[in-house]
Amino acid sequence: MTFLEWLAFSPSSPLLGNLTSKRHQLKPPPRCVHTIGQKDQSVLSLAANEHYVFSGSQGGNIYIWDLATFTLCGQLEGHQGSVLGLTISPDTKKLFSSSGDGTVRVWSTETLKCLQLIRPCFDVGDIFSLVYSPKLDSIFIGCQNTSLQWYNFLDPNPEPHPQSNSSGVDKLQYPHSYPSSTTKFFASGSGVSTGRQSPGIYLREVLDQMSVDDRGLDAAEEKKELDDLSGMRGLSSQTSNPSDAEDFAIGVIGEKNVIMNAHNGYIYTLLLESSSSGDQELLISGSGDGDVKVWELSSTGLRLQKVLKGSLDNGILTLAMLGQSYLFCGTQGGDIKIWDMDTNQVVRTMLAHKDDVLALTVRNGLVFSASADGKIKKWNRKFECTETWDDHQGIVLCLTHSGRLVVSGASDNLIKFWESQEEATTEADPTVVKIAKNADLLLYALERWVAIPSISGNPKYLDDCLASAKFLRNIFKQLGADAVLIPGKESRNPIVYGKFTANARSKLEGKSKHVLVYGHYDVIPAKEDKWTTNPFTCCGNYCPESDHRGLTTFQLTVPFPGRDGYLYGRGVSDNKGPMLATIFAVHELLEEGSLDVTVSFLVEGEEESGSVGFFDAVKAHEALIGKVDVILISNSYWLGEDVPCLTYGLRGVIHAKIRISSSRPDLHSGMSGGAVSEPLVDMIKTLATLTDEAGKVSIPGFYDKVAPITSTEEDYYDRIVEWMERNRNNSSEDGQSNHAEDFKGTAQEYKQSLMARWRFPTLSIHKVDVSLNDSTIIPGAVRAAVSIRIVPDQGIGDIITRFEDYVQKMFATLDTDNKIEVQVLTSADWWLGDPSNEYFTAAAEAIEKEWGIMPLYIREGGSIPAVRWLEKFCEAKAVHLPMGQSTDQAHLTNERIRSKNLYAGKRIVKFFLKALMKQKLPNGLTAEAQELLVREFKELNQLQHQRLRSASLTNYQFATTIASKESDKNRYIDIVPFDRNRVKLNVAKAPTPTESSTEDASDYVNASFITPPHNVAINFIASQGPLEETIGDFWLMAFQQDVKVIVCLTDIYELGRYKCARYWPETIGIPKEYHAKGHSVVRIRLDSETQYSMAECVVRQLTVECIFADGRSDAKTMTQMCFVGWPDHGAPDRTEPILRLVELANELNGPPSENHPMLVHCSAGCGRTGTFCTIYALELLAQRIADKEQEDDERDYLFEMVNDFRQQRISMVQAFPQYVFIHRAIDDFLKQT
């Protein structure tokens, strides 16, 4: 498949907070559309589906309300304590409730009967929270005794119902139990000593003090209403009673399903979510200890993934997830903490309420919070409160939503239904974009990225900066790189780290260099009223005619009137445009199979704010970055318009603040003028001493360490002056001057001007602030902002000391009783590159190849804090490659970049990276041979693309109908078998089929039969790595297909990503059972485990016993060979282990006459799997040809084999490095034989 076929983006929209707030001011107040009463009992819990709301009461009953009529239509009785938690199954057929009586009940929403009562195996106190996982068919509960427990309905361990007992719970008493008359939620603390009241005690006290009118129904009225509503929507109006004749099952949570002391406080809240990749269910728990814990769910239990540490003073009472990233935590005391789940950082703490936040719910991208202060608040995606509802006359204890309604329940015994006046948010997730067919990917990505106003240094845009970082991370991943977010300083922006790995052939002989690219995604603010168009809408109209991609003309969403060829928007030049050009350059090399260097990216989000937290974050992740050979930067501009440049020097900077203050307050000049020392006068006198009349800095020793001008540097300046003289009267394409400013002086004066700006130090006074706007007042304090630009070889520490000492000394000479403070705010070192080294030479050659002219070597007067620091930290040299022109207006209005420069910059980066690896290719592979393999692999991709696009080729239709029904059985949605050659399970159905067992009887498994061409004597089954829920099907397939050898080419986790379930037992001799389709059970026993050093693999002997639904059983012996040193989408460094692995597999599988198919899998079952199968088949083919002394130089067996395999399963041999690896492996095999 091509990149365009699988790249999935979705549109994003600019987020304008000031417009949002204005919009809210125009809206009418929120509307409470209905209020109902709950029979003189507090509403403790709520759940809702499309038609009904279920409310849990303090008295133990669950009431059912019809959403069409807002009337009571049923109630559920059975709990002996307050109903603290409610949740509904996704199919809405079951309601789950937890209670202060320490039990969980399962109810039918159709019959109003209790289906099952679940209890722990020991007393846990109150069960505060519960969630249901349909994927695992399990209920998870958070308990007062700090335990986390779960009950699996597939492994129920039922007990008989005590028929003689009317309550159904008396026989479930524990040896040590709480008094049943007290609901422990209202009588006990958070489980930890915090020195303040717990939520439970606080609520009990408030409820005891409240006097609320009885708005409920008496028993007679209630029964009459229920009778009147009989049959409504098919829901029985009969009240459920535990004394009814029908039985319900009783389940007991086994000790193996208990995590004791999961927290150090009561577990008040649970939340079920999916991981960001979507392949893993996560359970999130919040506790009175202030911590949030994230657990990975599987059929075997829970595994703690991470802990988000909190404070004992801020117990976690409720949780909600906005999107896949933001976890909202309602806390004791009224705060809402918002965690970013990607960086594990608190991105915002909102002072949301005046009292405990007891409930959160998310509807249409908006968050609603409810509190003990009686208020409900609505929050938008920018964490702004847009509405407050305060109709309740008590503590708001719970929230839910159904359709357009938000539902609240409170201690005033009322349930209220709210209809927000704001339209549902239509904002798409700004972290991804959707690529239009035939669109230019670079331009489209730039348009979407610019739309995110990632302004650093302003808390209002923190969410946008985080969205910008995640957008970039997703771009990296879509383009074939590994990418993570590195947390920055708390409440500041993260760093995006991306890594494109060099081809295996370059890494093999240690010839691969490592290039580190530095850039930033944050921008400075933009004054919209000064711009011609919206600064956060990328505008322009340009077709990259010289990009050679065969793409149709691309037009941005908003064309810019006039001056075609430029893109306008904040960040297009500084620094989002150059960063994307560099990223896409590396991606194209990867796609072409010619990425012979490893390229990593460090893209920070605080560059415009002094790189706050960048250095500490990079130091903390030194191992992730590794050894670096060269640092590449593109964050500056040409000197003019039409001549490319290379930047080899930057000045450093010291930002300082001087404050002079009086012991007196502000005074009136008419009353005190001339009688007091005035701070502003002292400030003027002090600042005047910093420079002389010629503008030279007066600080003693300031110029002592300035490096002298070398002859080489003189030559650089002379060439610039020659260019300026030659083009003095010329203009660029759009009428702009060809140099930075229209300089009117002589050439020598221009040269001196450049040196003054670039290579000599300066001191500037930026502002004097008196914070007053009254011409008659003498200010009591004055502040001044000063910056010092330093150059080689000045030292930051030395200049800071000299500056501070000099200011203090000059101030001391004044006859004043005022005081002075000098504070250095930030500093950054200077940087000076070496234009004569190999990296600058390679960059200059790349520029000349693109533009047909050697670049000008320039320096800049500005500073980039990270450059010199990265050189020292990485012990590597930096190269600074400007892409934009001098008139790009970076930091100014109407910032722009010429499209021609953007695409030229991309090609220059490609040339530069190629120039870094000119060594001969390994194993005698010539450049011509490499080019041939590149062409072949491209042709293979094109042929696959043509097959998949042709609707008439029924042989290449996927098993989509079946796969869609079994979507949870596919590890990747885009890797499914073709229908014609998929492996089908022979499902033995149950003796008495039920509806559910019929569904379970599907023959689908994600695996394909693979038959090599040329009558090669081996057959394969190419399979995905099993998921937890498909382990039984995987073994049933292996059993039914008479498999002897299983080849596993993946680890369980790779680079932190879940790749394959552990489908074999860990302990020798102890069998493990798995459920398979059709009610079969597969029992696996590990008999032996041996390390095979020659093939660098583990060999396991296993006994596989299949127990069928009719009671029959049969057993077979199988061998698993597990090789985990093969990177996903890549290839091993050496061919020897794989050749030995093939040899061993061939030996263990037996002679061809036995006809045992070999089961091969990786994670998806295509890339590494296809590579192994191709090597195996080509070896057998090569041996047969050699035995028959046949030789046919005209046939390309490698190409034919891979093309044939791809007609049997999609993407077999998925990546170009794998195709090259096959070539190397067969070459080495032939040499050995």
C-alpha cells in the first residue's frame, strides 16, 4: 500500500479563547427542563441509557424514570444499604449496582429482576465504585477496605440461591461485619489520616443538618403510578422484590481476583478506558490517598502500569476522561486536577468549586462537574467555565447524561434534567489531521499544524501547545518513526522526540551516523487585528512544480490575495514549516530505502520562552537520545531574498532586571518634588553609565575575551559585501530588495554594520516601567529591562558578575537613600560553528546542488539557547541550515515563507543526509544493485496497490464481512486475511446452541494459508500474534491444521508497545487452559524450554490437548521457536541467526511427505513473517535448482516469491529493509553452500 492509502488524519480547527468567551456572553441562561423527587431520600448515584434514568437512593432502592415523560416506571429492591454506584452494560440489557451492604447486584433492565448477587469473599465495607468491561465480561469494584476486586462472569464460581431466606443476603454474613443499619459512606473517613475531615464524614454532617421538603411519593401513590405506567416501552412496571419466587445466582469473588491495599485510602472512583493505541483496556482508580493508578486489563487479571502521585489533602473522589489524553480528577476541597496521560503530568489545576468535587461526566467534548457546594459547572476544551447551574438546594452527589440532557442528583432528594443552551462542540481532535486524496502531504500537514495556536509562556494556550506536540508526535508515527513525548517542567510544554532508524545494512558494519535535528513547535503571540488574514489559518496558493511527486495542484483552504508562491501564518517560517520540511525529507529517504543515517528529532515547546525545562528534560533522557554525530538546525533566515545562506554563528544573551525602590509610597511631585530621592531619576542616571556616547559598553573588562577576527571570517564578510554591491539595484521576484535592508552607505560601512550586529557584544535597554499613568506622581519603585548580547569567547558567568558589580558600583556613587536590586532572569550561550568541517561542507554542497550557487556564510545577532548547550551535551558539532528569506516576517505580522524555499529546503536536507554516508555498501552490494532493489520494491508496492484497488479481482477481497463482526479479534484493522485462502476453524458447536453460542461458533481467525510458487515443498500458515481473547482460537487452529512447528518472531512488548499475548505457560509442567470457539477448551503444557544459541532463539516443547464440547479429547506435541531480536518494520543486524533458525525449523518440521504446515507469526503476521517465509522458501528452491544443476540468470526469484506471497496475504515483506535482508540472507546462504 502507498502512504496515502493508510495515512489517517482528521481536520482540526483553530481554538480562539477570546471569541469563545464572547460567544458565551451572548447565550441565554441554561434551562432546567424538569425536576423529579426521589421519595425523601438522597440521590447517591445515577446511570442512564437512551430511554431511562436509574437512580440509586440512600435507602437501598433503585428507581427507574422514563425520559419521555419524566415519570417513575419501576424500582429495584434488594440492597440492604445505600446504592453508591450504578453502571449500565453497553447493550443496555443489564444494570450493575454497588452498595454500602458490601455487595454488587446485576439486574435485567427488561424484566426488572435481579439476575445475580456478587459478594467478595470477605468483608470489604462499602463498595463505592464499579465499572463493567464487556470485552472481558467482568465487573471491577473499588472498596472501602482499599482493595480492588473483579468478578469474571465467564468464570463465575456460582453458589446456590438460599431459597429459605427472603432477603437473599442474611446467609452472606461475614465473621466481622459492619452494622447493617449504617451506610459506611456517611460514617467513615477516607482511610488515611489527613488532618481534615474526610468526604464521608463531611457529607454525613451536612445531610444530618439539612431540612428538605418531602417531594417523594407515598407508598399508595407510588403503586398507583407504577400500575398506570404498566407496559410503557416494554419495561415492566412491577417493582422488583427479593422475595419473588424466581431465583438469582450468587457469585463470590475469589481471592485470586483481589488486589489488597491497591491504594492507601478508600477507592472512591473507577474509570474504564482504552489505551491511546486502542489495543489495551485500562482501569483507572482514584482514592482518598490522592493517587490515581492506571491498571492494564487482561483475562488473567490486572497489572499496574503507572501511578499519578497526588496529595493526601486532595483525595480523588471522581474521574472523567476527555478524549484519550486528559484525565479530569475531582478532588476533596474543590479542585479539579487535569492530567495529561501521555506525559503523566498535571497540565492544569482548576479552582473549580468551593467544596468537594463529587461527580464528573463528559458529553460531546464538554466536561460537567458537580460539587458539595451545590453547583454544577460546564467546562470547554480550553478548561474555561462556560456555565454554572445552581438550582439544587443541597449537595450535588452524582451526574450522568443521556442524549442532549445532563442529569444531576443531590441530597435535596431531587433529580434535575438540564439542557445546555450551547451547541455540542464540533471541534475535531487537533492532534490529528485527515489527508485528502492526492493532496500534498507536507502542505496539508503544515496547514493543520499552523491552525493550532501553540503560544508558549501563556497558561491560556497550554492545551494548544500540548495538542501541537501530540500532532507532531502523530505525524512522526504516521511517517514511520518512533515517537514519544518527553515531559518538560511542570505546567510547561513537553518535548517531542522522534526517531527514524537507518537501514540495517548501514548499521551492520557500524557505518551509520546519527543526526540529531533540533527545532521548536511553539510560536509567539499574533495581534490578529494587524494581520491581513487570520494568523492561525495557513493561507496561500501554490503548486510545488519542482517536487516531482506526481501530485495534483494543492490549494490551501484560504487563498491569499496576490503574491502567489508564499504561505502565510504564524509559525510557517519559525519554525513549523522548516521542521516539517526536514521530517518529510527523512521520511522520503526511508520510503526510498536510502536512509543510511539514523535521524532523531528534539522539538521543544518552550524555545520562544527561553527553553524553560528543556535542558533538564534532555539530561534526564540521555539514554534515549544516545550518541550523536552531528546536530542539524533550521531556525533562521537568509541575509537577502535570492541567495541561500549557511549560518555558522549566533550571539548569546543575558536578560536582566534592575529595580530601584524607595521606602516611601508613591508621592505627588507638587508636594514632595525636590525633597526626596526619586527612583526614576536614579534609574536614568544608573542606566546612562552602562554605555558611552559612541554606544560602547562601559563595563570594565567587557571586551577582554572577544575573539579576534580571522582572515577566513574576513573573507566571508567580503563575499557578502560583493554580493550586496552586485545586487544593490536589483529586486527579487516579488519586488522586494535582494538584501536585508536597502543599505545606502559604502561597502566597508555595510561590512562594519554586519559585524556590529553579528560578531560584537552589545548592551540594550528595552524598557523602563513605572506602572503609573499619571504625570504628577513620583513612583515609589521603577524597573528596567536590560539585555546583553555576548559573543565568542566571552563567558556568561564572567559577564554576569561584571555587570552586577558595575551596576551596584555606579548606583553607590549616587547621593540617594533608595535601594537597588539586580536580577538575571535568563541566559543563553553563544554558538560558533566551523564552516570547514565535513558537515558544513556536506551542507554547502547540498545547497549548491539545489540552488546552483554556493551559499553565503553568515552569522546572526539573535540567540537560540539550545544550540551551544546541545553541542556540549552531545559532544557533537552543529550545522545551521536556514530555509526562509530575510523578509519572512518571523515574530512580526503576516509571517510567511516562500513555498519554493520550503520544498528546496526539503531536498537540501535529503542531499545533506545522503552525503553523510558515501561509504561502500556492505557485502559487495553496488550502488546499481541497491537501485535495482529500490525499483523492485516500489514495483511490488504498485502491484499490490493495483490488486487492492481493482474491485473485479475477487481473489483479493478481504474477509471483511466476517472480520467486521470479529473486529475485536484483529490486532490491526488494516491487516486481515483474504477470504479465499483464510484459515477456517472447524468449530464444534454446543449440543444445545443458544444465541450467544451461535455467535461464538464463527470460524474466523486472522491467519492465511501460504503456498510458495515453483512447487517448493513447504506450506505456511501466516498468522497475527494472538490477542489475549484469541489464544484459544490460535491453539485450536494449530491443533486442527496438524502443526508441528510454531515460529514466533516477536516479543510480548516492543518499545513499550503491546505486540503479542503470551500464549504459552510460563512454568514447566503446569498446564494452562484457554477457551476456543465452539465451546472447545485447549489445555497447553510446557514440557521443556531450551536456549538455542546458534539461532539466538528459545525452543519450547509443548503438549497441546484439545477438549471438545462433546467431551472428546485429543493431544499432540508441538515445538515453538521464539526469536525476539527482530525489530518491527526492520531487519536483524546479522543474517547468521536467521539462517540457523530456518535450518532448525526445517529439521524439526520433518520431511515434506508428512505435510505439516509451519505456523509463523510476528505481531501483524506480514512483515517479519513474510520475510522469514521467503528466506525459507528461497533456500529450498535454491537447493533444488543446485541439485538439478539448473541455472536461469534471467529469473528474479526473490521478486517473484514476494509478489506471490503478497497475493496470498497483504504486505508480506512489509518494509524495504526486510527486502534487502532477504537478498543478503540468500547471498550468504549460497556462499555457505
